[in-house]
Amino acid sequence: MTARLPDYLVQGELSRLFPVLSTTSKEGRTTSILLACLAKVNEFGSELLGSVGQRVGARAKLTTYTEVVFKNQPNTIKDRPDGLIVVQIGAKQWRALVEAKVGSNDLEDDQIERYRALAKENGIDCVITISNQFAARADSHPVEAVRKSRSRIPVFHWSWMYILTITDLLINQDGVGDNDQLTLLNELRRFLSHESAGVRGFDRMPPEWSEINRLVSSGGAIAAKSPEAIAVVEAWHQETRDLSMILSRLTETGVTEKLPRKHQGSPAQRVKDELAQLRETKQLKSFLDVPDAAATVEATADITRRTVDVGMTLKAPTERKTSKARLNWLLRQIKAENVDDFHVRLLWPGKSEPTQFPIADLREDASICDAGKEHLVAHGFHVFYSKRIGTRFTQQANFIVDLEQIVPTFYGDVGAYLSAWKPSAPKIKQPRESAEDVTPEAISEDAGSFKNHS
């Protein structure tokens, strides 16, 4: 029995778990399966739609369609959106058009603008795009022209890898209450993780990466509005988003990029600021928040040195009075046997420059940390893994391969075992032992017998 279409559609069908489509229609098949799971698995639908600001509670009815054609569709728009999501809560309805690409197919800004026009014509709330392109957040679209458009119809974006990560986290965190829905979500995970689905992570820097490396190695300066450098910065943003999802799946928690507030709603400002940083330091930086970790994970790609550095910065325990004692507190937390390429940078008060030592050397003799700083006490430590990868650093694919190996190595071997210092709970001071010792009368007596020891 065919379900009745909404009055505003002249064509389309309910999304199917087992779509009957041409073998060449990979996008249509993948989108149909995804949307069917979105509608059938409560927690999955709630998680994904929550990322675009739509709350899906117990009273909501979620319905999804594929390959829809609207009654009120201008003749100038021949495209058929891949999908339609409808959330019904009482008399209120929220709707989103869906456009999906798989494999190496990228989103086209002109097609998205046509869908925006179609959405406006039919009172659709937003457009959601899906592809292998990455975005830091659902509201930070990977296509610049879409971000700059004057259209008032919002466009959100999910990468396929983000969707796969959400399915993986929901399953591993026991986030699905119904066993049948859990089985269905696991089948989606199995489907999306198979190479035939066309889902892939960010696997190579653009050709401009090699050009920027050649320029820096020859002593050249990166121009203020260098299109090559902009392409590199934008690619770095896609890779660091992918990196956060790799760590999410490895730790089975939601790892996110830590962005300053001014960058969260403005990808263009982020590109501008990080381009300036690249020009000045010849470095690309990323900050990842791992839930309950001792500190933010900092990743740096240094073009001049051709190294990848990954580390965490911790405050030193102030209750310990010497640098050596504070350092030993840190060293006891580092359990890894092989600490080749691992270092500790000591942070000193005032304008005193940081100093650093290999962890292997500090294990042999922690007192070396005081060299030249005998009159000071370190207030913090930066623990990091520094890997020089040489020629591979300049290569589009190998750089990504190495980066995605180095970051989990640091976190898995050292970062996950670090604990932030917390001050000890205050003790009751002698001779004050009970409430009677701190009554107004007792304090008055204390004040009367006070002697200045200066």
C-alpha cells in the first residue's frame, strides 16, 4: 500500500530502508537508507536534527521522503531534491530539503541556491546538505559561496563521516533504548562504513599544500591574500574536523574542536585570522576538546621544521614548593615506556623564557629542570610529542596519514593518563577544632591575646 503524499507534493515517496533504485543511483540509495533510519531510530533523529537547532521530543512525529517534486515549483527549477524531512509537533510543522553527494562529488553552490529558492517558495524552513566535505559545525557551510549568499533560508551541513561518527557513538555509549532500533542503527553503521557507500574521511591536502611548502623552504614570504595559503587553511579546517571525529570514535566520546567565540559563527573570520597566523609563524594550529581530559589537545603543523607537534598544557601543583617536586608530580603520570620524541616544556614566571627537556632525560635526573632557573619555580608544563616527518610533510596524502597517526599516539600513550592539578581541600586549622572555637566570644578572646610577630 502506497502512503499518501502531503498535499504540497506531486511526486516523491517515503524513504525506504531497502530502496528499489538503479545500481547507478548510489546517492539516491544512500540518502534513502539514511533518511529512513533518521525517521525510525528516535535517538538518531534527535541527535542529528538537534545539530541544526530542531528539537525532536516524544510528541514529535518525524517523516522523511525522497526525490520530491512540489506543486508550487517554478519552471526554472528542474532539480529534484534528494530528500525532505518533516517534523510534526501538534499543529506545528518544521521541514527541511536535503541534498546529498557521495564519493568525490562536491556540492554545487548554484544548485543549493535553487533549492533555497524552492524552499522559500514553499515555506520550507531550511536546506540540509550532506557530502564528504567537512564543516566545523552544522551551521558553518563548507562552500564559501553558500555562506556569503544573501538568501535568508539557512543551509546546514552534515558530512557523511559526521553521520557515521554519531551512529558509532550512540551505539557504543548505549544511547539507543529500543533493541530493534539499535539493530537498525548498527546496520546503518555497517552500511556507511563499507567502501561501496562512498563515505570517506579527509585524506589529502590540496595541490597548494606542496606550493606553500616550497615557498617557505626557499625563504619566501606568504602574501597577505595568497589564494594558495587560503586553500591550505580551509583544507586544514576540514582535516581538523575529521581528526576530532577520529578521536571521537577512538575514545567513544564526543571530541570537538575548541574555537574562540568569534570563529564559531564566522568561518570567514577564522580563515582570515589563521591565514595571518600562518604568514607570521609558518604554522597551522588546531585545538581539540576531549571530554574530561586534563587539558585541551593542541596540534601544530610546523612548515619550517616539517614537524607535527601534539601536546597538552597543565598547571603545576602550587602546594609543592620546588620545580623538581612539581615536575615529579607530572612525570609520575606518564606511564608510557617508550617516550622517544616526547618532551616537557617548563613554563616560568614573568618574562623568563620556557625551557624544555626530553622526558627520557628527565626520568634519569629530574633536577636538570632547574638549570639556569634556580631562583624560580615553574608554574606550568607543556607535555608534547614532536615528530619530524621530513619529505612526507610536504606530500598531500602522506601528511594526512602521519598527522592522523601522531595525534592519537600522543593522546593514547600520554594525554589520556594526565590529570589536572586541583588544590587540596582546606583543613581545619589548629587550635580551632570545633564550632565553639570560632564563636564571637572565642574570636574576641583570640583578638585580645593577639601578638604581632613582625
